[in-house]
Amino acid sequence: MPDIKFTSTGPLWLAAWVIYVLIYCATLAYLLNRRRFGTHERILWFLVVTFAPVIGILLFFLISEDDKIPATHAPKSRAPLSDTTGTPWQSNPGHTKDSAS
């Protein structure tokens, strides 16, 4: 019988390993910076991604919700502040110092 050896020292395996480690680290960094996750959820996802890495990473990105705030809840933009000098009642003609109480 022929002697078949499987080695993991080739450049293709090295590239696959480096890509996997980068995806794993990026997933953990993204997980730790999620705003919507509490401590318990972060620990749970960390354990899932660590002990079942391929399935855990896929599940994390498929199941978890996005951090984006819907447009209906986004804060409205404000008008820029004017460059006027002086007190607030001087920059608003309808407002006087006496009525500022």
C-alpha cells in the first residue's frame, strides 16, 4: 500500500490558518464592542465562538441584530451655532434681558 501523509506545513494551510485567525479576532473584537449586548450575552457569544468557532462565527453574524439605529429613532440634526458675541438676549431681538427670568 502507498504511504499517504497529510501535512499541514504547506503555504495554502498557512494562508488558511492566518485568514481564520484574522476572522476569529475580528469577530471577537466586534462582539466585545457591541452596544446592544449585556455582559451575559457577550460571555455566551464568546463561549460559542470560542468552542465552536466556525459554526459560532456563522451563527453570530446570522442571528445577532445590527447596532444601527433606525432612521425614525436617530437624533435630528441641529442648526449650527451662530458666531455672535455678547449675551444670549443680545443675539435674539425678540428676547430682552428683563424677560429672561
